[in-house]
Amino acid sequence: MADAVERKGLSIFHDVFRRADKNDDGALTLQEFKDFFTDGVLSVEELEKLFHEIDVDKSNNLSTTELCNYFANHWGPFGEIFAALEDLNPTITKALNHTFQAYKQDSFFNQFATRFMMKEVIILLEYHPRGWN
């Protein structure tokens, strides 16, 4: 399989890595990994085992590449979602920047329309209504 760093959608995992890397040193320690990935299902021992499985270079730290490769190799149907999210992020950023710049100067009714559209986008991103194909 090609190195995961070349795959579309991985910028999402670079963001995950940055959020998990609490001390911003570019590597995840076992403690940072456990703190971020604890899900209430895996035990501490299972998280430690998973950490060491992902740590293919046996450095006792996870690199961005190791974390991205692990999750990219387990994407299944989620790969298309992460690729779409990667494309969607700049569009959302552009809309939010425009809203930030224009909102205060907009009319009362334009502000209402903006709030409504933002609320609907959030609902659509959080919840997949029945009937969508």
C-alpha cells in the first residue's frame, strides 16, 4: 500500500495529531496518546498495546506519519468522508471569514438569514436526516 501521507483526507489526521500533541513537540508520548484516545471501551493495557503497535519505528513516540498510516489503513468507507471533509474545510473557512467580516455591517434581516444558514449547516453536519441518499 502507498504511504498514507500521499492519500487524500489525511490533513484531517494532521489536525487530530496537533490536538493530541499537547506539548507541541511533534511526537505523541504514550500519555498523550492515552489522554486523547481513551474511549471508555479500550482498557489502559489495550491502549498501551495499540500505541506500541502503531509505533512501528519503536521510538516510544508516535510520529504524524505513524498515526496517519495507522488510521489510513483502517479507513474503509470513512476514507471518502475524510477526503470530502478535506475539500469542505476551505469552503467552511471562507464562509466563516466572510461572515466575520460582513455580519456587523449587515442589516437585521441579513443577520437573521446568516444565523439561520449557519444553524442549518451545523445541523446537517451533526445529523444525517432520513431520506438522504
